[in-house]
Amino acid sequence: MATNYRCRQGEVDIIAREGEVIVFVEVKTRRDYAGAAPAEAVDVRKQARIVAAAQCYLAEGEFGEVDCRFDVVEVWWQPNARLRIRLHRAAFDAQE
């Protein structure tokens, strides 16, 4: 549906559809395993910006009532130049 969607309220890395559900995906990348997991960088403040951007996207597209989900994808660049990828489905909910 879209990649790197931006509006005044925030941005969403990937917007996809799974069946009738619109999925808003945040992608977080780290170069090594030191420190926190990439998904931990998607704190409450970042979640709020993603939700606000999702609301803009939905309003622009005039989707009406539609189910949405917010996922986070973690990407680690490993020293041997391989990637490790982990999907966190329904990582957080839109705060009302």
C-alpha cells in the first residue's frame, strides 16, 4: 500500500494489508546485539506518532471503519553480513 508515509503528525515505514486488516509497520535496525533490542526503541511517544500518522493515512484514503494493527520489525545486521529479522505482530495498540 505504501512505504515511508509521512505527514505532519509522524511517519510510518510500511503500510500493508493482510486480508481486511491494514497493518502499520515500524522497522527498527541495529548493527550489533549490544544494548537494547531494536523494538525497545518504539516507546510510548514513538507509538503515539505512528498512531497519529496512521490516522492521517486512513483519513486521506477515506477508508471508513477498518481494522488496523501495529507491528514492529526488528532487523539486526550480524558481523558475518547476514540479517536477523523478527516480526512482532500487534506490538502495540492505538491509544484512545
